[in-house]
Amino acid sequence: MFVERKVKDFINIDPLQTGGRLTEDAKRMLLEWGDGYSVCDFCTGDLHAIKNPPIADFVEELANFLGCDIARVTHGAREGKFMVMHSLAKKDGVVVVDSNAHYTTYVSAERAGLKVVEVENTGYPEYKVVEERFEDAIREGKRRGEVVLAVLTYPDGNYGNLPNVKAVVEICHDRGVSVLLNCAYSVGRMKVKADELGVDFVVGSGHKSMASSGPVGVLGLFEDYAKLVLRRSERFKNKEVELLGCSVRGVPLMTLMASFDHVRERVKVWDEEVKKANWFVKEFESLGFELLGEKPHRHDLLHFKTDKLYEISKRVKRGGYFLYDELKKRRIHGVKPGRTKSIKLSTYMVPRDDLKKVLEAFEEILEKYSAKGSP
Amino acid sequence: MFVERKVKDFINIDPLQTGGRLTEDAKRMLLEWGDGYSVCDFCTGDLHAIKNPPIADFVEELANFLGCDIARVTHGAREGKFMVMHSLAKKDGVVVVDSNAHYTTYVSAERAGLKVVEVENTGYPEYKVVEERFEDAIREGKRRGEVVLAVLTYPDGNYGNLPNVKAVVEICHDRGVSVLLNCAYSVGRMKVKADELGVDFVVGSGHKSMASSGPVGVLGLFEDYAKLVLRRSERFKNKEVELLGCSVRGVPLMTLMASFDHVRERVKVWDEEVKKANWFVKEFESLGFELLGEKPHRHDLLHFKTDKLYEISKRVKRGGYFLYDELKKRRIHGVKPGRTKSIKLSTYMVPRDDLKKVLEAFEEILEKYSAKGSP
């Protein structure tokens, strides 16, 4: 069976996808290493120690890239979070998380048997993490049990907000709480150095932000915690328990490796991406929409309040799907079907000319459905 | 960066790899769906419910193929085992496993905080699982805690032995213990129907036996346990906790789907593969080697005691690596470098002509290093 991808030649502004498009090298890797377990051609018992293909070297460079002592390849950011939480879990354990956290942060905690205490954001319109509120949350967490970890989302996938990491770390460390930074949308897009930021763990996503096939992610940590999180099996001394021996034993890892040079280069021109995002915000707002999240924005993940589209959806036959239909006609992919009250998109690595077409598309759609000329 | 695979045109008899070679459709899928998170183009919140690409349909057919009520895609057999063990885990929980179990069965139990009680095999030369010994093991398990699961390996990766599943199931069920069948080397090669065999869970491996890229696996189960193992998050009602929401959100799943028609056909000609394996055993033993494991053999995973090779290794400069060197020269891949006391290989889907070349190679190597003519 072969299934064609419907949107492959579309302009893609899907927040989940703009950072995960493969490089040409990664595409070549796919065919070269596609066969099951081919990365294990010369395995000596530990995926991260394989020399041919050069996984061991890559993992070392990855640790350096993350500003950590040690790195591991995971199936994704969520699996990295679970590994850490599961290792740190205790009876009556509590995780403190910012309320912009990805749903998998909550589900990881739930799977690890940990309670969650949330740090509220500022609400509409900026939904910012208030760093100082981690104090209260830790206090509340300690009332409910033992706080084993704090998770900060950097940035969150909903608003693209970048909280002040150092401020949160200072509060947490002062209270004996370690910090995991969820960088699913930053590692591979912008510079993230765990040592400079002071966090204890960092997780990233290959498919979301490192030009890789899914599923693959990264985990960075330091010697102190490695003993616990990367503990080895009592019976099988070269097998790490939390990885069940080996994690991504297949081709997504090879795409991560293939794209790594490109990724290291592209984080250097992140400022250009932020400029482009803010240019888009300005243009898009001029159509009568409103950016949610931090302003000025410091990330390509954009969330707009789109009342005008919602108003249209209430009076057209297809309801909320009218927008999806119109964008599809114009070969634009990435706005969730059915959604009109607010929409999320990403400008990351989308050429300015394509973004202009997106702006034109929305302008046309508003015009077409304007009260006067509505079909 | 691009890395070439060294052994791609070699005759491949690696037990880890013969069942994971991609179909042509799967190769096309790789490029079509390689970009990170492209399978999520039209996601509505649950990987297994995605209609385009037709993942939902596939998962339903997969359940049917496994003889189960429900199927899930996992990162591999080990991750399926851990999901089940983690769901069933209790304080002082015990898992009973056959001693031919893959190391990941032990590591999964360790990660889930479960003790392991082993069912001894018969030892040299057949290393067979003695089904009746599950009785004693369960009794021992109950002395040590609460037996939450039995795991049977079908076949094991060391000898390719196929134990009597129904006999084990009867013993376990009579004692209130559920059975997980580890089919990493059977689902996708031979017919496995969980309902006919009576097991409660079945796990399989895409990269090992279903012509798929790694990492991907399958889990089959029934309604009764689905409520527990596939329990949904309290907060996010459409997210399954043990899958952290979604598992293989990427291209390995697409290769599994692409190869599924082929896989369903190839299990029908399994008898031919077993015949070929036994033909190979006869020829290989005629060189002075001895098959370990069940005789006659019922699987393509072959393990030979190779004293003659070990004797050579003791008197040549490269030691155990001489065999690897000689096979490499002849473009034969799959025997573990350094190994000579015993070697493991697989004949699965290796053309008879290629297997003849393998036999000739070993004959030549023995001749070359015979006491008289030794280099």
C-alpha cells in the first residue's frame, strides 16, 4: 500500500511541522537506513555507543550543543519528560508546572504517578508565565507532598511565550527543586544552553524543531542526575533501564544526525526568524486580528484571536470549516480544520513570499465573506 | 551530513534484520512522509484515530490480524511490554518469565518495579521451555509477592524455540495469571492469533518482523484489559496515559502500514521458510557444526555451536574477529564480530542461492584455516 501525502506541495504554516521539515541529507538518509534495525549493523549492546554509523560521536556533540554533560536520544520530548519524572517519582511526589505546559507534561506526570501543581499565567491577552508564582506553587506542592521536579515550557506551543528561565531556576533551586526545561519548540530553532540557563534537564524534539522524521527527541542532563535517570539494569550492566536498553533504534535517529549540521547553523540566524515573525504579526493584525501571547513576540509560534473569522463561521453553511476549505483551495496547510475563534500558525523557515501569499489569502477570504459580498 | 551504510548490498543473515527489510512501497512511504509530524496533518487529537493517512483503518485491521479486540502502535515490542507491566504493576508485584526471554523483558519489569521469577529451560542442546515449570514459578512468585503477569517468548531470539503457548496459558489462567506473548520474531513472519492461542496480550516488532523501519511495534489486547492498559488521562480525556497521548507519530508507522499487505501474504508461506531453514541446518551441520535449540527446527532463527571456528580463533592473530573479516570479504553480513564459539543467523527471506553462498563461504573458511593449510 502506498499513501500519498495530500499537502506536500502546500505552503505549510502548521506550528507542529515548520521546524521538522527534512534537509536533503536527511532525505537521503531515510532510504539509506530505512531497513529495520539497520542502525544496529555494528551494535555492541548500547545504541548510544555505536561507532558505525557514528552515533556515539553525534551524542557527544549533542550534549555539547545542549550545554549539558550527557545527552540521550529519546522518542520525543514527552518520552524524555517521562523518563525524568519516572526516575524522580516518589510516593506523594508532586511536579510543579507552568500552566502553559504541553498536555504531555501533565500526562507524563500522571503516568509516573505524580501530582501536578500549576503556576497560573497572566491570562488574556499575553498569557505570560509569572516567574515569581513558582514560589507559591512550590509551597502548595510541599503541602500536598514532596516536590520532585519543576517543569518550565520554553516556549509553550500555545502562545510561543518565552519565560525568564533564570528567574524560575533561582526560585526552584533555592527551594531544593530541580528544573526541567521543555524545549520542544526551541532546541533546533534557537540557542539553548542548559548550563548557561542553569536548568537540570532539557528535552527537545527532533520532529518538531530539529529537521527530523518523527519520532525522535533529545534529553540533556548533568553527571549528578545521570546516575539516577540513566541508571543501568542490575542484571544487564550495559542497559539503561529508562531507555529499556535502547531508544530510537531506527531511521529517525539518522535523520536527526543528518540534519544536525544544518540545525547548528540555523540557530545562529534565529533573530532573522523572529524579525520575520514580527513583520507577519504586524501585517496580520492590520487585517483586524489580534496576536495573543507576548508582545513584541520572540518566537515564530503565533496565536491570533480571529473574531472576524468566527463571525463568518456562524453564518456560513460549512461553519468553522469554511476557513479550512478556503485555505486548502489556495494550497495553504496548517490551520486546524474547524477552528476560527483563534488560529495558530508558525512562520518558521517559511519564505517571506509564501507568507505574503498567506496574508493575501486571508485578505481575500475576509473580502469574499464580508457582510456585503458574502456568498 | 550523510552516512553511507556499509553493508547494504551484502547478503544479510543478521537475525535482527532479515524480517525488517522494507518493501518497495515502504521505501516510497519514507520519502512521502519523512518530514517530522507529517502523519499528523489531519490529527484530531489521537494518533490511532487519524483518518488521513488511514491510520484508524490500519489499526483496526491490525487488531484483526493479531486476533485481538484492540491494537495499538508502539515504539517496539519492549515498549509494549513495559506499557502492560507498568499498568499491571503493584507493590511486591512479580512477573513470571521463561528464561529464554529477551533482555528487554527483564528490563521492562525492572523499570516497572516488578520482581522476576524465571522458568528454567532444559539447557544444552535444545534449551526448551518446559511448560509445566510455569506451575512452580507461579508458586514461587506468590511466595515472593503478587504475580501480576506471565511473559512467554514466542520464539526466543537466542534459539528460535517455539514453546507450547496453550499449555502455558492453561497453567497461568488456572492460577489467575494473565499471559503476554512476546512475538517480536513471529508476528509478521508466521500466523499468530492471540484469541486462538488464548493469550491476553501480544506484542510484535515492526523493525524485526514486519518489514518496517525502526522504531515501531504493535500491541494487541482485549476489551477487559483495555480499560486498564489504555486508560485515558483524567484531565485530557482523549489521551491514553501509557502512550503519553500518541506513540509513533512519524514515518516508521507509515512503513508498517505500507508493508502490511505484504506481511499478511508472507505469513501464509511461512512453511516454505521453515523448510528452507531446515535445509540450511542440514547443510551447515554437515560442515561440522551443531544446531542448538529445537530439532527439527520450526523457525528461521538459527543458533549453531561452532567449535571448529572457536579452535581457529585461538591460533590466529585476529582472534575471534577472523570470522567477521572473512565473511566481510565475501560480502556476508550478520554474524556478530568477534563471535566464534557459537553463532546466530537467520535464513528468513534470504534466497536459497544466497544461502548457498553462505554455506560455501563457511566451507572455504574452514578449509583455509584447516590445521594443514592455516595462514
